[in-house]
Amino acid sequence: MMAAATLSLTNYQLQSHPLLPQPLSKSNTLLFSQPPHPSSSFYLPTAKDVKKLDGRRKAVEGLSCRAAVRAAGGWRRPDVSPWDDKPYEILPTGKRAYLDEQDVVAFLDPPMELIPLDPASYNPAAYLWKKIDDVPEERRHRLIHLLDPGLISRAWEIAGTRYEDSKLTKLMASNLLTCKDGERSLEFYHCRSGGGPSPIGWMKFFKKAIFRSNSGKVYGRFIAGGVVGQIANSISPLYFLTTEDREVMATEQPCDLAYEFGDGHLNLDNCPVGFPKPGKHPYPFNDQVMVYVRHIGPGVSVGQAWQEGKELQQVPRKLCGEILMVKDYSAA
């Protein structure tokens, strides 16, 4: 018989819902289909549980009353086994909504019916890391389209709790920074941000490459899309140097590393095959731009871009919204 996990209402407050049996007291317990994560002091609902209770606003609309009642009261058709549950739902549009991907969305944007009463009793960054790890590598890139700019900013905030645990702090989204000589040292990422004013409006969707040079230093570049972006990529490629900065200068918040754009890194040698030669950066990337990065899961990180300025009296300002970066495993 499949193990069931319980969620006590002393940890999560379940507000009234027209599809759930009434009344509910603090002694009530809801049964869910997965055991709690061992690193959590209580169970956090997955997207599957949230969908059955209230329906995902963005992905699973039109949930029937029978499905909601089944989730709340434990009702299930007698001829359907729990082992027959599929890892996805078919939406009214005919598209598939994978539950592991929706778990990430549900955690970053939980419905109001489920409100954590004691966030200090678990580490949100650890739970987010696990949920991202649950998404298969070949589908992880889909997070780029599932997480809007608001949720990306929320992921940056949650990632800040990772630094409260020394074990979590040691986790990294990529092994490239620690790879040995002779190992593959080129990775590509899909990126998304809220964009920004001209001339960085193209930063809503773009790509990133990370590679190791002969000197042992780790470099990378942002790669714009579109016809105009391809021309800019060849004339003024946006190369950066990866540094071990542990703090965002403007806010003094912790981070894992930073991308320093500098003047274009004109002395960069042995670029990967097919990459253009370094050139001077266009404005604003020539004005001391730094991107501070936090790891949030395997192959996934989020960054803040700051234009810190060359002048001492210049006040640093955010270049654009937070940036989500997801590894492209198909390019490995």
C-alpha cells in the first residue's frame, strides 16, 4: 500500500474552500500521496496536492468538483490504483502540464488557501533545490517559460535562505568551476529576465555560455537572439569573467559568485571554436556591470545585474530584473 504523508493544520492553515467538507478543526489531518522530505520538519504540498485542492490558476483551470472532493476527503475510484497516476495532466488546451515542474511553480507561488504559519521550521531554499532536482534534466529548460519575472525575483529571495545552512552553501548549480584539466569545460544556458529599457530590451530571453580558458580562469558570454542580436554578438560580444564574489556590493546580500564584464576582456585567449574575438563592450556593459549569482538547484541559478559605474560618486542601479539561468543539457 502506498505510503501516505500527513500535513497537520498546526503547520499549514487551510482556509475555507467551497469544494472542501466543512467544518475543519485544527485536529483535522489531510492525507497526501507523497512522504515528507526528510530535510523538512513538516510536509509541504506538491503541485499535485495544490491542484486537487484549488486548481492551478495558471496551468490547470476548470478542476471538477469531484476531483477536489477526492483530494480533500480521500475519495478515489475503486478501479484506479495510486500507481496508475501519471506524471502529468492533460490541460483543456491539449497540452501536458508535468507535475514535477508545477511543483516548482506551486512553491514559488502558493495559493492563498495554504499559508505557512512557521517558515522558520524548514529551509525554503533546500525544498526549492529538491523540487528542481526532481525535474528531469531534459525537461528542466521548461522552467524558463513557466517562471515569470515575478517568480524569478521570488526565487532570488528564497535562495538567500540557503546561506543559513553550511551544507546547503556548498551545493553548486554547475561543476564547471571545480572541473579538472582535460574535462569538458563548455556549458550553455537558457536565460530569462524581466528585461529593461533600451538598449537592453533584448535581455528578456537570451542565452549564456560558460567556459574555462587555458589559464584556468572561467569566462562566459551573454548571447542575444534575433537578427539584430546576432550582429551585436559578432561585433561586440558580451564576455565576462567569473569571480568568487560572495556579496552583492550595493545591498551586501550574500551570493555564490559574480560575472564581471569589465572592458570586454580583450586579452582573453583560446575562446571556444566558433566564438568571436573579444571587443569593447557597448554601453551600459562598459560601465562596470556585475551580475551576482545564486545557485537555486542543479543546473539552475538566478542572478542580479547591477550597473555599478566607473565613477566613485556614481550610485549603483539594477540593470534589469532578476535573471533565471537554466542549463541546456542537450548541448552537453
